[in-house]
Amino acid sequence: MTQASQRPGFEVCRGDLSEQVLEFIQQAVRCGSLLQEELEDLRATKAAPEEQRTVVVAQNKQLDLCIEKLKSNLNGMQEHYSGRQL
């Protein structure tokens, strides 16, 4: 007989320890899965603002072009009407 088997209740303690280790591993796996889901959610929410930013930048460029055209048209109108007497 080994020393371990000579101690009363040793097998029970080992069984409890195995269950605790198993529970710890299961909990770690659940936690890892939750963290992975959270990371995926963060990546998704991060991507949305980047896409929105790209759209806003494109809209701003288009607005800048429109403003330049309006300024040009306004200058042309001012020149046209400045020669006329009211």
C-alpha cells in the first residue's frame, strides 16, 4: 500500500480537488468565451464609427465642392450686376 492510500479520506479529497479543478477550467472557458464575444462586439462597434467617419469625410468633401461652386457663382453674379445700375 502506498502512503496516500493509507490516509483515510485521501481519495475523497483528491476527488474534490479534481472537481474543483474541473469547475475552474469550465469557468475559465466560459469567461474566455464571454471575453471573445465582447471583443467581437467591440470590433463591430469600432468598425461602425470608422465607416460613418468615411461617409462624413466624403460628404464634407462634396459640401466643400458645392460651397466653392456657389462662391464662384456668387462672384460671377456680383460681377454681372455690378456693371448695371439699379
